[in-house]
Amino acid sequence: MTSSNNLIVVGAGFSFNAGLPLASDFTSQLLDVDRMNEEAPSKRLVEFIQQFVDIAFGEGQERTADEWPELEDIFTLLDLSANTGHHLGPDYSASDIRTVRRAIIVRMIRMLHQTYIRRQKNPDSKWKKLEDFFSCFDASNTAVLSMNWDTVIEQGLARTQNIRNVDYGCFAHACRFKQNKLQYRKTEADKSVRLLKPHGSVNWLYCDACREMMWV
């Protein structure tokens, strides 16, 4: 990663301008299925995740969003059980727990995308300020340290400046899906943004076979 004279540090408040929820509203947005039809994939995911939380944390009783544990606590419990091969109660084996973990991650990715698209279709003053920021962003002399999982920065720069290459500083390979297969893609070196994400990103993929990180 080449050096930059400026560093911008962003957190959840930055993405809030793009319509994404803050931590205090994250769980309620995760469980929000009011806009979905009965056969929507996300609705099935929410029902599956909700059932797990009710059994594992509510002794079988339905838990509302404000009664849920923090997502970090849920992931910690899932990882401790799955990584050691232990059951989580009589209903969830280690393989079941890994399925629950994947379901939560997929629902998080879908929720972040859906809330982003809704705000994009109905922009407010916060969204317009964000667009002004991206339009004036000097990628040649500025790096970003993001504490967020979302791709608000990547999408904003792609939309306003056609910058579609990201240097994440972790040797991740740029890829794309083509006919249900993952392929490496060429990037433009002169159109790139330096973006560090210490907590990871929803567009990162890790191959356990080749031990490589990829981003799409």
C-alpha cells in the first residue's frame, strides 16, 4: 500500500447517512420482515434465526428485538461451540451451529444491502451530503480507515468517480462472479482507493483451501 497524506476514519455514523442502521437499531432491522412476502428468502432466514435465539436464549419463549443478546455475544457463543465440536443444548449440534452462523451472516448482508437500496431510491439531505463527500474525495492522496462491515464507501466512489479498484491492504484479490463461478479480474491501478477494514467486510471471501482472501 502506497502512502497517503490524509487519513479519514469512519464509523457507524458515516454509514447512517446512507440509510444503514446504528448499533442500537441493528437487531430490529435484522428482524424486520414487514416489507417481504411469505416466500422471500430473507423472511425464511429471519424465522430460522429467530427460532434459534428463542430456544438458545429464551428457553423456548419468543424474544423481541430489544430482548436479544448483542450480536457479538451470539457470535462468540456460536464460535466457541462450533470450533470445539460441542452441542449447544439438545437441539443444535456443531454442524447446526455453523448453519446458524452462516444464516445470520447472510441475513446481515441482505439487510445492509436492502436498507442501502431503499435510501438510494429515496435520497434525503444526509444522502446528498454523502454524495458531495464522495464527489470531492481525493483518492490519490487520501486513505480511509473504516470500522464498518458495509460497502458504502466502495459503492459511493464507484458511483460518483468510477473508482472500482480497492486496495484493502491485506493482499485480497479482486474477483467477480461469472456463471456461478468466481474469477479473478483485472483492476485499474490509476483508479484505486486505499481502504483499511480491521473488522472485515461483507464483500470479502476467504478460501479455506488456498488460504487466500478475495473481494467482489
